[in-house]
Amino acid sequence: MFTVIKADQLGRDTRVQMSRIFAEGYTQWLDYFSKDKNKIARAFAHMFVLDQFYIAVTGNKVAGMVACTDGITPSVKLNKKELRKHLGFFKGSIAGFILKKEFETPLENPSPDKCSIDFVGTAPEFKGQGVASLIIRHILENTPYKKYLIEEVADTNIPAMRLYEKMGFQEYKRKPFSQKRAKKIGINSLVSFRYVKQSIDSFKKDENLRSE
């Protein structure tokens, strides 16, 4: 049984557990900096803004995580000093420069009714148990936004794409991946998904149509 809570409510080694999930999920993206998942986890454990994350827990174990922000407030904040400490001066500096731009860039045209869902990840031992869908469903049901955006999902991540589509997200944008990096990691494009909440009136109308 999993319980969904905000990450800042768990305490203890929350960041450590989240960083392991992150390292596992972003292996193909971060192998330039290190192929050692433990090193990646240590290097990025500092970055999570805990009150921007929802986690599924069982006991004291973090089974999965999902960030949800207003599109302006970052869900992670990279510290070059920490990155250099674990990855070395050169690679740590590059990581701080490149990834800060990728991870901390706000949504295009943010608005009060729109949010960004990021860093969806499940611990290896809990995969296939509906953890990610549980957290995302909790976010959809317990946050005040109307539009939920999941940006730049690799087109090779078929399980994630199927999950989002199953939950009602629709593809609305596809961006070609750089040819140089595409050849290296096998990604052709980055896909963006959008979920729009129905108004109560629209929901009632749909229900009436189904019952006719």
C-alpha cells in the first residue's frame, strides 16, 4: 500500500532516496558525467526543492516521485559547488551550466491555471505497481490547476508515453532531437503532453451523453 505525500513531510533520508530514483531514470542522459549511478545520485541529491515534489511512500521507503510546479518556481536548484565536489571541476562545471538551463527554465507563457509536471520516477523495486500513475492522479485531483503539462518526454520512453495517454494526457508538441545526441542515445524527438481538466458542467454533460 502506497501513500502520497509532499516530499518535505517525510524527512530523514528523503533526498538520498529521491536521488537514487533520479539517477536510475536519467542514466542515458547523464552518462557523460559518470556511468556510476551512485556517483550521479550523490552529485544531484542536493538539488531537489522538496516542497515542489510529491512522493509515494510505503513505510519509510520512497517508491516514486513527481514534481509539480506553477511553471515559474523551479522544482530543482543546482549548486555548482556540489556538482564539482562529486563530478570533478570540469564535468561539474559543465553540468552546472548545461543542466541548469534544462532543469530550471520556466514554462513558456506561464499562467495561474497552468502547471508543469517533471521528474517522474519510480524506484526499481516498485516498477510495475502503478506508483507513477498514483502520484500523478493525486496531483490532478488535489491541485488547483486546469492545464497540466509534461514537457520533453523521449520518444523512446514508450512505457511513460503509454501511461500518460492512458491517464488522459494528449500529445500537443513534438520537437526533433539534435542529430548528434540522437545517434548516441537513440532518441529521435522529444514529445510534450497536456492534460486539461473538464469543468463540472462539461463533466456532467459527458456523463449525460454516456447514459443516453
